[in-house]
Amino acid sequence: MPKARFSVHPIADKFALIDGDEFDELVESIRTSGLREPIKLDHTGTILVDGRNRLRACEQASVEPKFEHLPESTDLVAYIIDVNIHRRHLTTGQRAMLALDILPAIEEQAPVGRPSKTPADRQEFPKPKPSRRERESTHKAAKLTGTSGRALGRAKRVAEHAPDLVEEVKSGQRSLDDAHSEASKRQKKAKFLKDLEQYQAEANKKGDQFVLHHADFRDALADLEPGSVDAIITDPPYPDEFLPLWGDLAEVAARVLRPGAPLIAWSGQFRLRQVLNYLCEHLTYQWTICLDLPGNNARFRGPNMIQTWKPIIICTAGQWGPHDWFQDRVTSPGKDQALYEWQQNPDPAVDLIERYVPLGGLIVDPFMGVGSFGVAALSSGRRFIGCEVHEYRYNQSLLRLGRLP
């Protein structure tokens, strides 16, 4: 293309040049039949508006090209979009990405308007509302490309949060909906990580009030000083393949608990005998607390039981230390599973902490989950160490505990 003669309009340059067999056919057609449709220039004759492929083909076919100057009043952006849209079969995603590409040029032509204020109550992904200029430009870009403002908005999100997918949408290899779904996930993750960084910073200001480990408890607690823990409060996983962990838990507990301090563990019913066997290899069994479960209860086939309570096992390192008299029953006010399917309500743990753990004492949860027992510990004035191997649950624990005053 004779770039010295013309500059290409930036909007025209957004459309990919043809190549391969399609371009060879165009060259042969022009060689045998001449150039039927003149190449369009702006009114000055210096800006190539439409016909880049025909100009290339004329040069390769050694055919003198014909040109036509558009009137000065022509809306060049609208003209370029119109002639190219009708020549190409574009998907919704391709049209939306094209609208996004031409949006800056349209905004330059639009009158300047005063930006709108940011609504104070917008919590998720807060940003200023678009100005009138931005709204009108968006509407025009969508209308010119035959798409919707909603699709253009989705294209914007893809470009901002998943820029590596833009070319896939433009080429038609990936749908806009699919790319937008991925971009939304990345946007939410980016916000989560930003919040996480903030909460981690806040947590660090609290000194040793709580420490969380994204690690297996057997590794994370290996360096914990023997006899330094005032209670272990935990809810280990119940399936059969995790049963050996109870033995490891008991071994760690026997080392880190101060003499007479309790291990308080939520347990399922089916394998209660095996659980007790593992615990009693290293600890002294003391009692089983009844955790009442009001409301809709689980049903278990086989024994055909409707579960109305759950055992909370108390074992100690040596003889249980002195404490007041309490009933062997606590009640859960209801399910609390907003973050995780097996999340425990922290309220029963608070009751037990206030009974058996001294104010300011150190509580450890080797199977922290999303931090319910950490919430119970901190809210009742105790310190907390938690361990969790699953990244999502570990991150949720950081967020929950970082928000606590």
C-alpha cells in the first residue's frame, strides 16, 4: 500500500485485511474485470477511508486504481462502520469489540458533559457513573455496529479484566458470553485479593492476636512450643479416609496443650468409636457434649436416624484442670453456611470457650475451614492459631478474622 500517498483512517484500520485465497481471488477479479468500486478517500484526498484491500489488489494486478472523494459533511466513522459491517458476517462478540474499538473516536466528537456523581451506596466494584457524553457515545457506538449497550459493556469488562481474550472474541474463536464470564471471575478475584491484602495488613497490626497458616497442621504446628496452648477446638473432616488424621491430631495435641488443657472436637456419629480410639492413644477421654441441632435435621439411612444432636468430644492432656460445673449440652442457633458447606456456627464454640479457656488464652484449630472457631476465639477475648490446607477456605478465614474489631 502506498503509505506515502495516503494515511489510513484509524477506524478503517480496525478491520483486518484479507489474505490467502480470498485476496488472490480479488487480485484475479481486478486483473480480468478492472476495479468496479472506486476506493474512498476523505474530502481532502489524503485519508484512505475504504478500499485498503482493493488498493493492494490493484497494485499486485498492475491495474490503475480509481478513487472517489467523499463530501466534507460525511460522518467518516459512521460511513466506515456501515460499509464494513454489511460486507462481513460478524458475531455479537465481534460487533461488541468493534464498538469498543471505535468508542474513543466517537467520544472525541461528542460534546463535553459534566460527569455524574458516584452513588454512595454502591458497594460492588464502585466507580463513577458515566457522564452524559460517555452514555451518548456508548449508545452511538453500539447503534453503528448493530449491537447493544449491554454487549458493549461486556466487551469493556473483557478488555479490562481479561485482555488476553479480546483477540479470541474478535476472531470469533470465543463467544462474548464466555469471555465475559471469565472476565467477571477475574474481576471478582482481583477485588478479593485487594481486600485480602488490606485485611492482612490490618491483621498484622493486631500483633499475635491471631496467626493463620495455609498449611497442613502437622507441618505448621511442628515448631509450636510444647505446653503453650490453652485449648484445641476443631472440627476435623468426617469421611473414612480422614480417620487417621484423628491420631495425628491427638499426637500434636498431647505435645502442645498445657497440662490439663482440653481438646474439644466436633465429630460425626458413624465412626465415633474409631475416633475415640485414635484420640485415646495419646489423650485422656473426659466427656461427650451434646450439641443440639434444632430445625431441619439430616437423615441417615442404615440406622434410619434423624439427627437431632452432634457429639462434641472432650479429651485432655493428662487430668482435666479445675473448672466450674456446667451442663453437658450446648445448642446451635441454626446453620451458618454462607461461606462453606460444612461451616460451623461459632456460637456453641463461644459457650465452650468461655467455660474452659482462660481470658487471653491461646486456642488452636488445626482444621480451620472458614474460620468459625477463630471468630469464636477472638470475639470472646482469646488468641487464635488456625491451619487450613484449602486456599479458598484459608482466604475466607483471613477476611473474616481481619474484619473483626
